[in-house]
Amino acid sequence: MHTKTMEGLIGARTNMELLNTPFRVFKEARRKGDTAKMEQAMGYMNECEEHAYEYKEVADEGMKKDAEETRKIAEEQQEEMIKNRREEREEQQKKLEEERKKNQGSKTEDTVEISEEGKVLLKESTAAKDGALDKAEADGADLDIGTDSKPKADLEPVFYSSAGEVKPLEDTGTKVSASV
């Protein structure tokens, strides 16, 4: 709160309270019929009232200054927020441009290098699949070759424990249906 606002409010309130004394004197003089005292009390009341209005104007000026200061602070905060957002946007644009520049070279082609050990494993797994395929063709079976070295037709259903270990299939005579 601005000092002029406080000064005006306090001064106006004090002068309004001071009006009570001359008003009481005025009422007493009216009962007695003393017009001279009545006029003197009315003079004091007018003075207190004028002072109260003067302080009211001071309070109004202080409130206007308060409003101006508040508006200036709000504008400064808004300008600062706009400035911060612009800086953040510029930083984001710079990061995007850097990423685009990095990604432009890698968009055309990717290279994969296979180690010597990987090449050996590839040859072994290909040979194992070919061997399984040859065996299946000799038996006359129509097989779908999976990624494992065993043909899918040779795999039997297995159950896994919560620890991830393979449990043997036990025939309990009950059937379990599950839908996914």
C-alpha cells in the first residue's frame, strides 16, 4: 500500500471521528437554544468535514499510484515471461536444427558390421537349418523352418516356471482353455 493511501485513509477517518465532538456540542446548544454556540460548533464541523475530504483526495491519489505501480509490475513480469519464452523457443529451434543436421547424413544409408564370430555362428545355424530341411524332405514332411536350429514340427509344448525354467509336460487329465 502506498504511503499516500495510508495517510489519506487515516486522516479521513480521524477527521470523521472528530466531527462527533462539535456535533454533540451543536445538539446540546440546540437544546439550550444557544444559537452562538450552535454556529461555532457548525464552523468546527465544516472544518473537520473539509479536512476529511482533503484526506479523501490524498487517499484517492495514493490509490491511483498503487494501481499504476501494480500495472507497471504486471507489465514488467509479462515482458520478462515473453522474453523467457522467446529464448526457450530459440534454444529449441537451435536443438532441432542440430538434430536435423545430424540426421541428414544418416538418412540415406545405414551400415551393419558383423564380427567374425557372428559370421561363424551364421554359417553354423544356416548349415543346421539346411540339415534339418534335408532330413524333413527325406521323411516327406512339409515343415516351416523357424529361427531355431530345430524345425518347428519337432518342438513339443513346454511349460515354464516363474523362475523361467522349463517344466516337463504332465498329463493330469484336465484341460485348460485360455484366450488371448
